[in-house]
Amino acid sequence: MADVEDTTKRKHLVTTIKERCRVCYTCVRECPAKAIRIINGQAEVITERCIGCGNCIKVCSQNAKVFRNETDRVKQIINSGNPVAAIVAPSFPAEFSEIRNHRLLVSLIRALGFKYVAEVSFGADLVAGEYKKVLNTQTYPPVISSDCPAIVSYIEHYHPDLIGSLANIVSPMIAMGRVMRKRYGKNLNVVFIGPCIAKKDESPEIDAAITFRELRDMISQRGLKPADVSATEFDPPLGGKGGIFPVSRGLLNTVGIKEDIFERNVIVAEGRSAFQEAIKEFESGQIAQEHLELLCCDGCIMGPGMSPYPFFSSLSRRYRKRASVSDYVLHKLETMDIKQWEKDYEEFCTIDMFRAFTNRDIRYVKPDTKEIDAVLQKMGKNGPQDFLDCGACGYDSCEDHAIAIIRGLAEHEMCLPFTIEKLHNYIRELNVSNEKLANTQEALRHSEKLAGMGQLSAGIAHELNNPLGIITMYSNILKDEANADDPIRTDLELIAEQAERCKKIVGGLLNFARKNQVNFADVNINHLLEQAISTVIYPPTVKISLESMIRNPMVQIDIDQMTQVLTNLMKNSVEAMPEGGGLIQVRLTEADDDISIHIADTGTGIETENMSKLFTPFFTTKPIGKGTGLGLPIIYGIVKMHKGNISVKSNADPGKGQTGTTFTIMLPRIAKS
Ligand code: ADP
Ligand code: MG
């Protein structure tokens, strides 16, 4: 049995450029190994779980995923002075379609310092021959081809039970490396150049593996152009039909193997969904009689190491690439020296093509249902009706997403419906806060205004108090001195009466300005209300009711001031019902630490535009001599001195139902200093 590898020591193959990652979860979705973790809103490849298929690189529209660049390592190998061979994957015509004559490409590679430049396709010829030998044995159990390193890695990591089904045959790259060393010396360094990034970690036999993209970089860094070199052919041995392998839907289909195997069919599955499905069916025994040819990409020509098409990135140019490779191979087959190829084949087909596989089992244990359900519930998914399986998170189902969260690979926020719902709630909360803020601002503006007016009023009141006292006193003295029948007496009486009225107004102003002291006393609020009601003068058409819904009637308040508040409010109510009379309902309610007095009338109501002016001193809608506009400002001042609150609701529009006004005064039970 194969050994278990310590995967933690592996070098990363793919990394994320954090600044570029826009967290669209496309890489999560396209990763067959689910080796991408979203952490703090960033996608991160988990090296130990990565199979190197490069799907994430291909699908990232932001180019946020990059593979390990090994050009520096290749330069080092070349500079070491040891002879180095470049072995070029058969998909090269698809990459370098602009270089019509492949010999110019060969010379460009040579110019980088490679002593030999050979084709991997000869290795593919040998490997195909090996498959043929093995599979022609009728008793041979069905195999899974092992030429795609990402597939091998996938099986070793995620389906280790199938390791026994992998063909024990090396890949064309390894075969070619062995060929080169046999022909050009054991110490030869071998560098693979191809479309694949999984090759970088395939085997220590190959000194470095770079992609076509990296090769282009090296060529352009050296400022080399096809025009600067003269054409040279690949170094022998030259490849034959194996060159068609990257486009011919797999190695088993190459060089006529398929036709030679009568007993069994070859199922070819390319691309991430297809190969996963095929493995699942193979593992479950549904297709146990067929050989599997699996490729991670849609043919090697679509590998992540191919340069992206610069002009239309959405254009894969798949068929253009296929055509380039087939043109090259067809032309080669027409012109090749068959005799020489057969000689080479004879010479090298004896080299050892065996390879073994390693159990790298890295599968997770499935969490228990309870744990999964708890995570699902956290995302607002309480039953099948909530499992949308929309795939927006990158996982096929809500359950898979929940499992990934438990494993620390995913975050709740990746669930789009959940996040949208959350956002809606935020917006709602924000609206409520905004509204509260606006109300508070309005109240603040109001109290600032009142405070300003309070200061002014207090000043005026203070100045007026003394002269008014003098007017009252002297008019009374003069009145007393005048004869009883002197007509001036009535004038003096009027002066004294009006001066008295002025004093009252001034007293009110002082109240409003909170310049008065509050004398708190323990009071039974029920009694206070009964008494206040009894002092109000009201016509017989008006009915007053009192309803107390409190169990504890004791409060600490200033009796005189609170009586003034209540009588003022009831007076206003009476005045709002001039003709037909109506009803005044006084109600008492309580909460833990406070009580509320509600005074509701069926009067005319207050026009909406007047609502904000009610507590402004001197605002009145009553005729001169009737209203002073000081009632409510004084009430406001008193309530505030009691650390309470006053609010008002009113309807003045009979179209909207019964007109009327309700004032509510909330007072803390215990007087606070
Ligand atoms: P005044 O009663 O001297 O006008 P107030 O400050 O007591 O001054 O009231 C200001 C104004 O608020 C009143 O003129 C009236 O328009 C309005 N108002 C107060 N209470 C009521 C009520 N219960 N019903 C209708 N309007 C009211
Ligand atoms: Mg009034």
C-alpha cells in the first residue's frame, strides 16, 4: 500500500492577489477539490487541498489568482552550466500560433540557453504504446488514465480507494524526461514547458516545469524575436502521432488504441464537472467495465498555463487551438521520417514506464446533522422550503455550504438570500434610527428656542414686576382716596385690575422660564385630579370624566404647579368646545417608575400647521383679551421641572373622524434632582 504523504510541507501552487479579489465566489464554485477558503471576505487557496487544475486561475475575471512562477529557477538551472534540455508539450502550436514555422520557436527556446529542445510528443508515443500493451490484455481490470497530473492528485487526495485503478504508467512528460537522459546523459537537467501548472509538482524527476506564459515572459525579457533567430528542428527523437494527444480527447484515443480494444469502451471525460461525475459513477460501480480517460481541462490546449487571449478575454479560441495543433501534426505525419521514428521507438520502448501512486487522503469527516442544521438555521434556513440551492455561494447546495462553514472554509455572508435579507433589515433599522434622530433634532431645536425665549421672558418679567407693583399700589391708594361717587374711581379700579392681570402674565412668564422653585411633596394623584376637576368652571354642555387605572397613586410633585398644569389643560379643552359642548376624559395610567395623565377632549382639534407652535410663548388662536398664549409654555416649563414629558395628539379634520385633542403628561414617580 502507498505511503501517506505529509502535505503540509508542500509549496503553494496558486495564490490570491488580495487587492484584486472581489469575492465573487466563482473560484469556489469552479474548484473541483473545494480547496478555496473564504476568510474575512477573501478567497484563499488551501495548498494542501489544491490539485493544481488551475480552474480558479482561468475563471477569475480579475486575474486575482496566480500560479507559482518558476522562471527564476529555470534561469538558475541554465546558469549552473550543466546541460539543460527543454521538453515542449505537444500543445505548443495552439499557444504560438503566430509563429508559423515551429523551428523558429525551437531556436528562440535554444537562445534562452537550453542545449537541447525536444518534443514531449515522442514521450506520448511511448506512453500510448504502453497503454496499448497493458489494455490489450483481456483480463486487465478497467483503468483510469494517469496522464493528467491534476486528475492523479484528485484521486490520491479525494478518492484514494481508486488508486488501484490508476494506470501504473508514467506521463508523457516523465517518459520524455527519461528518454532525454538516456540519449543525452544521466546528468542532464530537464525543464518541461507546457500548458499545465499541476506539472510543476508532478515529479522530482523533472527539474522545473514552466508554462507557455512563463516561456513568453522569458523570451520577451531577453528581447528575443522570431526574426532574430534562424530556424532549427527539434532535437531527436522526434514525436509522431502522439502530438495529437492534447486535442484528440485523451491519450487512450490517441494512436488508435480505442479501435484495438474490443472488449471495453473508453469513456472520455474532460472538464471539471464531467471528470467528477465519471469518477463518482466509476466508484459506485455503474461504469466499472469501461476504461476512463480523464482530463481536468477541456483538453490540454485549454490549460491554465496557456496565455489568455488578449483582446476578447471571453473568447476561448478552443477550436482555433485545436486546428493549430492538428495542422501541425498532420503536416508532420506527412513529412516525417517513419523509418527513423520506428528506430527511435524500438530504442526507447524498453525504458521503465512504471509509476506508483501515493495515498494522500485528505477527505473530511461529514459533520453530524444537528451541527449542519444549526448552521443552516443561522442563515435563516429552517426547512426544505428555505433551501434554495441557488449556488451563489459557490457550493452546489445549502447543505454543502453549511458543511463548508463548519469546516472553516466558508462564511455565512456568502449566502446571497441571507445577506440580502440582512441588508434589508439593516436598511429598516437605519430608517428607524434616522427617524428617531430627526425627531430628536426637532425636539432639540424646539427646546433651544424655548430656552432662549425663557431667558428673554425672565428678563422682561423681572424688569416689569416692580413697576407693575407700583402701578397696582398707587392706583389702589388713589382709588381709596377718591370719593365714593367720583367717576375716576371706576377708571382707577380698571387700572388696578389690568395691572393685576399684567402681574399674572408676568408671573406666568417666570414660571415658563423655570425661575420658580419646585416644592416636591408626596401626593395622591387621584385626589389631586379630583380636586383640579372640581375647580374648573365649565358649561353644562361639557362632561368631564375621570378614570384612574393605577394601583399606586403616590407621586412626588409640586401640588400648586401641577394643579396649574391640570386646570390650564382642562381650560383649553373647555375653550376648544365653544358651542355644542362635548366630553373631556381624564385618564391615569402607570408604569414601573412613572405615571401618565391623559386629558382627551372632543373639541375642535389643533390644525396640523399649529402643532409645532403650541409651546411657544404668546402663540394663541384666541381673540385678544381671551388668550395670552402662555398656558402651554408654562405647562411645558413645569413638566420639565418635574423631569417629565408632555406630548400631544390632535385631529382637526372631521373628515378623518371625531375631532379632538389628547395631551399626555408623563411624570416620574420619584422626584429626581
Ligand atoms: P391660550 O389658551 O391662551 O391660547 P395656550 O398656550 O394654552 O394659550 O394654547 C395655545 C393654543 O393652543 C390655543 O390658542 C389653541 O389654539 C391651542 N390649543 C391648546 N389646547 C387646545 C385644545 N385642547 N384643543 C384645541 N386647541 C388647543
Ligand atoms: Mg390656554
